[in-house]
Amino acid sequence: MKRICNQCQTEMIEECKVTVEGDLSGIKISQKGKGFFNNISAKTKAAICPNCGYVAFYIDEYKEFKK
């Protein structure tokens, strides 16, 4: 799936790694599930617009996050 920049409608560069300075693990998105071992988590990725510099964060495992 192509990601298009919300600001200038240019195709974005995907699969960029996201890290917090001083921490190599990056940013992790999680959701507490029902039960003890049912937590869902995913590592955040970024897409960057080569035209205007806009950055969008996304996860590949979005279908696992259901209410």
C-alpha cells in the first residue's frame, strides 16, 4: 500500500526505523487485552515525504488491534 503525504500528496518513503535518542528499542504501541497474556504490541515505523519532510508513524500489525 502506497502512503501519500497529507500535506503535498507526494508518495512517501516507507519502512524507516523510529528510535528515541538514547534508547535503541524505539517506540512501541501496545494494547491491554483480556486475560493475563493477551497484550498486543507492535513496533512503530515511519514514512517520510521526500518533498516536504512530513513524517507519518504507522504499524504493520494494525489488524491485531481490535476492541
